[in-house]
Amino acid sequence: MRYVASDDFTIRLKRWRTQLLSRIPMGNFILRKLYSVPAPKLELEAFGMKFPSFIGLAAGYDRNGTMIGAMEATGFGFVEIGSITPQPQHSQTKSSLYKLDGDHALLYYSEIESAGVEQVIKNIKHHNKHIIVGCNIAKNSATAPENAAIDYLRLFRPLYQYADYFTVNIACNTAEATYVPRDRDEIMAILTPLFEFRRGQNQYRPILLKISPDLTDEEIDVMTDIMLDTPLDGIVACAGTTGRYGLENSKATMHLLGRIPGALCGEPIKRRALEVVRRIHERAKGTYPIIGCGGISTADDVMAMLEAGATLVQIGTEYIYGGGKSVRDIRAGVNERLRKAEQRAAQSPATESPKNQENND
Ligand SMILES: Cc1cc2nc3c(=O)[nH]c(=O)nc-3n(C[C@H](O)[C@H](O)[C@H](O)COP(=O)(O)O)c2cc1C
């Protein structure tokens, strides 16, 4: 039986390598040469912004905004940095990250490790303007849930001029002390001060809510209703799950790991993420943009997310598994599918918009 060791180190090493590449003068040029493919069909306007591609990097991979240039050179159209916490935060619990290869999944257990808002601002101040940068914000673990709203505002205010959009992460369920507000009043207590601050600004920054796939369907409807009847601009669905489903091939590994409380991401959550996106899309009657995230690892997965109702998509686990090569293949594959769908639509004008069609090419 394979010895199970945390993959933390390998993944950190990959991050350092990317950070290093993005700092050397030729680094981004090399990444672009290796991974960037023309994909004009992926350009999209959403939230009043022009996205060079609707395929972005999910939160958790560039927590401190040190790899924005490298992500642009790799081919992402947007990057969600964070989660960012107000104060610097290092995991109090021993953090661990496991690759469950047989199920194309990641299991991670740690508190959010953030350099804190001040440092992140220094990192992103002069960011590359060819990529959209979202700031994913979360409270410090030490902040009591009843004071959460103060933390979110402490992040929102100073970051406002540097972020293109914000994601309010209310799915911080990776460490033992879970914090997943589910109740409308609790969520509005966080969002209302952000809406009020934004009202006084000259520039508009879209605010999205990132939700857990572990919410019940009724709770997802509550989130959708918040989007429908408040100034919330969209939803990111979903974060990782605390459930342990979809792990058919990792039973032995899971047994060796024992009871790890963290979040599971990748292939196992694909079905649930699609369900959640479809549910929000149907309830909102397609009137709001949704960022679909969860288990996307191929061009067909992206097409399925679009078909479920997502406007933009994010890749997380697959980037850890396949790096820039995966991003390149997914971009090329989606571009080709959209091109063909457009061609078909032109031949039969009665068909729907190609971005909402399932494609089985
Ligand atoms: C190692 C790791 C760290 C993550 N950190 C964060 C985070 O800080 N904030 C957040 O909102 N989501 C975080 N996520 C969740 C991802 O953004 C994404 O929602 C989730 O992984 C599902 O997408 P995937 O199946 O493509 O990985 C993290 C995921 C992983 C695997």
C-alpha cells in the first residue's frame, strides 16, 4: 500500500517555482510561449468588465497576489486572489494537503494562510492590467463569528481601489472551527456595510458571494434570493465539501489518513457543483452571472458548467494536477467547441446562443 504523506511540500515547491518564474525578466515570456494559445471565443463581457477569457483561477492558489503576471501569461482571463484576511494569519493547526490521485481530488486541511491585507496591497498595487483580479476576502480565524462583518469591511475598504471585483467567502470550512453562515440575517450583516461603502465610491466594484456545496437546496435558494433582492452582483459556486463522497478509488488512502476534517475538492464535487449552479440559474431565471467552480478538469467540464448556467468558470484542483499544460488544453478545447457551435448556429439561425449549448464534439 502506498505510503501516505502530505503533498503540501510538493505543491508549495510548484508555487515557489511559478513565483520565481514570474519575477525573472524572461519568466512570463517563457510561460506565454509554453502555455498561451489564441482563444478569441473565450473573451467575454460580464459584471460590466471585459474578461480576456471567462476561464479563471480559483481562490486558494495565489493567496497573496504574487503570481498575477504568471497566471496571465499562463492563459487565465482572471485570477481570484485570496482568501485574504485582515491580519496576517498562519495556520495554527498543522496544515496538510493530499492528492487523491485515483479520484482526481485534493483533500486539504488548514486555516487560511494569508499575508494579511497590507502585504497583499503591496503585492497587487501595480498588477498587470491584462487580467481581471478578484479579491476573495475572509475573516481571521480568531475573530468571533458575531464580529465577522467588521473583518470583511476592514478588507473591503483598503482593497477597493485595487480589486476588479470582490468575493465574500462565507465557506471557510477547512479547519476544525468551521464558519459557514447560512442564515439570511447573518449574511446580510456582512454584506450591508459593503454595499453602503460602495455607494459612496466613484467606481463600481461587483460583489459576489462564495458558497459551500454543503448547503441544503433550501439554503441555496436563500443565497439566490439574496442575490435577487439586494445589490449583490453574483455567486461563486462552489467551495470544497466537508463530505466524503466520490472517492471510489481512494478508499485505502482515506483509511490510512484517518478522520481528516478538511475540505475535499476536484472530481468528487463536480456533480454537486453543477447541481448548485443549475439551481441558482433556474431560480434567478438566468438574470445574474454565476461563476461555476468545482471539479472542472476538461473542456467538456467547462461546457457542462456553461450549460448548467455559469457565465464564467474557475479551475482549482486541475491546475495543481496539470499546471499550465491543463490550462492550455482546456482553453484550446473550449475555444474549438464554441467555434463549432457558432458555425452550427449560423447554419440554423433558430438555435440558442452557442455558449449555452451542450457540445458533444
Ligand atoms: C489547497 C486549496 C486551498 C483553497 N483555498 C481557498 C481559499 O483560501 N478561499 C476560497 O474561497 N477557496 C479556497 N479553495 C477552494 C477553491 O477555490 C475551489 O472553490 C475548490 O477547490 C473547488 O474547485 P476545484 O474542484 O476546481 O478545485 C481552496 C482549495 C484548495 C484545494
